[in-house]
Amino acid sequence: MRGLIWLLGLVVLAVAASLLAHNEGLVLFVLPPWQAGITLNLFILLTILAFILAYGLIRGMMFSVSLPARARAYRQQREQKEAQAAVEEAIRLFFAGRYGHALRAAEGAWKAGQLASTAALIAARSAHRMREAEKVALWLERARASDPETTVATRMIAAEMALELGNAQTALTHLQELQRQHGRHIAALRLELRARQSLGDVQGVLKLVRQLEKRSGMSIEAAREIRRKAHQQALAQRKDDAGQLLDYYQALPKKERTPRLALAAARNLRHAGADEAAAEIVENAVAALEDGEWLPELPALYGQLSAPSGKALTARIARADGWLLRHPEDNLLLLALGRMCERQQLWGKAKSYLEASLSVRASRETHLALARLLDALQETEAAHRHFRLAAELND
């Protein structure tokens, strides 16, 4: 198609040239008392030449006038490229761990005046890695002065650096100021979560986890784990008051009462002397377990809890026997049954449970329990053998 257009253009030019070549017209210029005439072809040629000359002169004048602006633009472009290269070099050096070199490269980019705020932020980060607090403050201030739009970035960096130095309260101050001025976003919420975890603010942690879940800022698995640890911390804070501890645990939604959280609650209740309440929590937790969720530490703790009466202990033994039907190879459950039977003075059953536990997995704790039982039964030689075996194990 393009070739056809060129061909038509050439044909038109050829026809025009042919017509002009046979044109005998004249152009007459009259300025009394003078007059002059030239051929029409010559007049057309001179007109075209005059237009070309005038166009060239005008373009030359315009180029001359714009030359200083072009020079300034060229210098600015060159400076911008040099500054960009310096910033890229500073970033490369920072991630390479050469913080001193990164700081100098960022300082050079900042002095160039191009990408100054970005260079200042890199310099602040590099100074932080070098543990130079005064330089960190200086470069953060320079970043804010270079570009007011970097306020969010400077606050975030200041909070993150405070957390890395263990100053969780300072980090919270920066994040609260950021929230007041610019609202919350997911990265800020994550930093605040870390700060409140460091401060042991359980309620703050739980609130932030809910917010992050709503905004899809955290996976379900991570939220579940953080929530469990926060509840465990809250339970530990109440370990000296069985009433408060039990109220806190019972107030939790059922879906948050995980087996490990139940174990933590039962352990803290035992510490507070509420063994009966601890036993009830273990029983409910085991009953709620689904296939594949078995937690051996639950029956292990169950076997260590004291009972208010012999009947209560007998009921616990029967319940644990029921668990054994589903988990016959659980050495900790067998150990727990052996201990409960020993306290109930069921010597034969206690011995058989402890021996069965050892047959599944030998442990120092089980050898010691069996050795003490045998010693009480005056089976001295067998007791000494298990004492020796216990000494040889380190678990």
C-alpha cells in the first residue's frame, strides 16, 4: 500500500513538471515608471526558494533563543540520571550489607538534589544498621524536609527501627501519630501487632489480629497461632488466681479453645492449686478432639492431677482407660494410668501400665516411676535396675 502511494505521488510530480515545462506565462511587476517581467516558472521557483530560506531563518532564530533552556534541561537530565544512579548504587550497597558505603552513596545523591527524599530514607536505614542514632534522626529529618509526602515513610521506618532496637513503646508512639494523621494501613497494623506483642498487651494483640483478618492482612493459620499465644500469655498472667483464670478461659469462644490452649489453662490451674478444675478442662478438651488432633501432653498432665477422693480418682482411671482404647500406643497415657493406679494403690495395674509404657518408648521419667513403685513393693533388685536405666537416659 505504501509503495502504491509513492508511485502515485511520483506520477503527480511528473505531470506537474511537464505542465510547468510547457508553461509560457509571464509575471509582470509594475512600479511606475518601471516595469519588469519574468516567466511564471521562474517566479514559482523563486517563491519556493524564498519560503525555504525564510523557514530556515525562523527555525534558526527559534533554536538560538531556546538554546539556554535546552542546556538547562540537558544539565537537569544529566543530574537526574547521576542521582538516580547514585540512589540505585546506595540501594545495592545497602542490601549487600555495606552500610557505610551505602550511606556515602545516599549522601551524594541527596546533595545532588534529585531523589533527595529517597536518598535520605536509604541513608537513615544505613545509619540505623550502623547503630548511629544521631545520624538516623538527622536523615529522617532531612527526608521530611525534602518532601512532606514522605511523612508516612519516615514514621514507618522510625517505628520499625525502634522495634528492632527493642523500644516497643517508642514504636507505638510513632504508629499512633501515623494513625492520627494518615489513618491505618496493613503494614502499620502489622508493626503495631509486633509492638504490642513485645509489650505483652494481650487485648491489643487480639484486637489487631481481628482487624488484620478482616482486611486479609494475615493468613488464618498465622492468626490462629498468634491468638493462641496471646491467650496463653493472658492465662499465665492469671496463674496465681484460679478464679480469674477459669473465668477468662470459659469466656473464650469454643473455636478458640484449642487443645494446646486447654493444656496451658490446665497447667496454670494446677499451679494455682485448682487440680479438679484442671482435670475437667483436660477431660472436655480430649472429648472435643477430632481424629488426628491427639495431644499426648493432655493425658500426661491428667495423670499428675490430684483427686479430692478415691472415687474421683477411680472415675479418672476409667476415663483414661477409655482413651487408651483409641490410643493404645501412647506411652504418656500409659504412664499417666500407671501413676493414677499407684495413687489408688492398684499396684499390679500400676506396674503393668508402666511396663507397657516402657515397651512403647523408654523414658527416664517412666523408669523412675517404675523404680519407685518397685522399691515400695520391696522388689529391690528390679528397682535398682530401673534406677540405673533412668540414669543412662537424658530425656
